Amino acid sequence: MNKQQELQEAWDALMGGGKKHYVLTGFYALGDAFLISNKDPKCKNQIVLVEHRLKQQINHWDFICPMSECNRQATITTNGDDGNGNLKRKATSLKVYS
């Protein structure tokens, strides 16, 4: 599976009602684009796909939708990093599904 397929699968799973989508090296979740983008007005009321992998958080801005079209609430509300791509806190739990 290539990266684009993995992103699409995670997005579909989260849009279908999952809170987190786990992969071998981390997980995906939905983020509040407005808060993650440091309150950028063009991201108001938008949901974005967020990837937590090892010690990085990657925001996938090509996967975004209006909150009004999403039946799930965002679980990620900040970048959570130190400005250098390193997470400031550990994920509460990481489960590996094979």
C-alpha cells in the first residue's frame, strides 16, 4: 500500500465514525484545522487529517472537509510539537494492529 492509499484509508475510516485509525508506526485522527493552523480564518469550521508517526505530527491539508459535513468531532486541537517537529507530549496509548 502506498502513502496516498494509506491516507485515503485513514480518512475514510475516520469519516465513517472512527476516533483514531491505527497503523504499525502510529495513528491518524481528525484535527480542528482552525486551531492547528494557529487560528487561520480560512480554516474556520474545517476538519483536517492528522498523522502521528513516531515523534512527529503531520497535518495533511489535502484531506480537509467542513465540520458541517463531518459527523465526528476533532480529537486533535493543537500541533503539539516544539516547533521542530518533535511532539511535546507522548500519545496516551499506541496500539499496533497487524
